[in-house]
Amino acid sequence: MNNDRIPCCAADALRRIRQIPVNGIMTGITMLDESIADVKEQNPGCDAAVSEALMKKIRVYNYVPPGVAEAYARAIMEEYKKSVQEKGP
């Protein structure tokens, strides 16, 4: 991850929260867009590798309860795929 994208303080981190539905509940994810951009740059390949890389980055800034980790992974993968489709090939 580029150090210029790391939040300098709690207020900056709060500005970088985006809400997405996880199991139908709107959930705030800190650094989601930055994490997606970093994983896109890495181009890990298959969906499983992308999901693993995304979750690794997301867990740096967010608590992910063990009971809903798979739901988080699905929701974050969905956002990743949307961002890939928006950008195009």
C-alpha cells in the first residue's frame, strides 16, 4: 500500500469510510476504495486470490467479526467487481 494513502489521523480515517451492505446491513468499511485500488494494482489473478488480498487489506483498518468474515468477503468482492466493470478492460 502506498504510504501517501495511509490516514494521518482518526479524522482522516473517518472521511475514508464507505458504507456497503453486508448481510443486508449497511456497514462502514474504512479504506475500502484504497484497498480495492491497491489490489487492482497487484492483479492477483483468480477471484479467491483477489478476495484473500482484499480481506487482508481490509482487516488492517477494520474489525471483521469471525462469524461474518465470509459475508464481508462476498460484499467486498462485489464492490471490487463493480469497480472493475466501471473502469472497463
